[in-house]
Amino acid sequence: MGFLFEVLDFPDGSRMTDLWNNTWAEPATGEEIASGHFIHLGDDQHVDVETDFLSSHLPFNVAGFGGVFPDGKPWMFVMQKAPADLATRLRGEDDPHSLLRGSLDRAMSFNPDALVAEELSWRHDDLLKVYEEEGIPAVSVAGWSAADLLRGLLAQCCNVELAAVVAGYPECAYPQSVHACEADVFADVFAGWVSGLR
């Protein structure tokens, strides 16, 4: 079970049905902050529609996934990142993550039925600690951007061992098997999950 499945409050029987990866997210230019928001959607809303709409209104969007609870109610988890110096200049040292929270709040104002149930906030070193807790030496991923560290945690939700993602970074998730390689470890994992092959 992946880290995100463990830390988020999913009732037994919840299903992941959608994922997205923003391949045009700004590249890292220095220290970054990151956040993840677990959102409960309105009863009659569709995960794919709401994730497309919400993520298109988030300037710091990296990736995310969504699904349904056992009772059929939809949910989503959206991940964002921003330059730490920008967030600190705009929001101060006390709560730089409020930059990402504010971005999400503005986007969610278009969907009054959606509710943020949980927020996770990280700095780059915090994400490295998550990887260490998952059995990956920090030195193996210390050069990764916050966006790629987040994508790795999403890849883990796709039934792929985090160690395999790290070993294949940056080019291929499945070097030992014949597959339509995407030439990007994350795209490989996500394409495999979407096609139901992994």
C-alpha cells in the first residue's frame, strides 16, 4: 500500500479511478514547498470532470488522483508545488504553504459542494524523509525536484513499488519487460495504470 493511501483517511473499499500528471509544471529553480489536499466532492459530481476543471485553475498544479468512497461519493487528492522563496516573500516565514492553500481556495470557490478534508504540507527535506520511511535512501532521490518526489508518491499508488520507480528514474519504469515505453518513468507507470496492465 502506498504512502498516500496510508496517511489519508480512506474508508475500506474506497477505489482510485482517475489520475492526472501536469507535465508542464514549472521546473525547479531552487528550494520548493509542496502540498497535497484531500478533497471530498459533491455527491452527484464526477471525479474526472471535477479534477480536470479544478486542476486547470491551479497555477501550481503538479499531479493528483481521484476516486470514489464505498458509498459512491467522489473524492480527489491534488498536489501542488511552488518556489519556497516566492511563497515566503508573498506569505511570510510562518506559513508559506498558505500560497498553495490560497490557490486551491480560489479554484474551489467555483465548486461550493467540494470540501477540503485534509491538508499535507512539505518542504523538500520533508519529502526526502517520506521516501526514507518508505525504504528509499534519501541520497537516491536528493536531486529530484519536489514535483518529481510528488509524482513518485503518486506512482506508488498505481501498484508499483517505489524502489522500482527510483531505479527506473528518469527514463523507464519497466526495463525488464516488453512495453510501449514512454521514455519517462512516471509516464510509464501512469500509462500502465490507465491501461490496466499494472
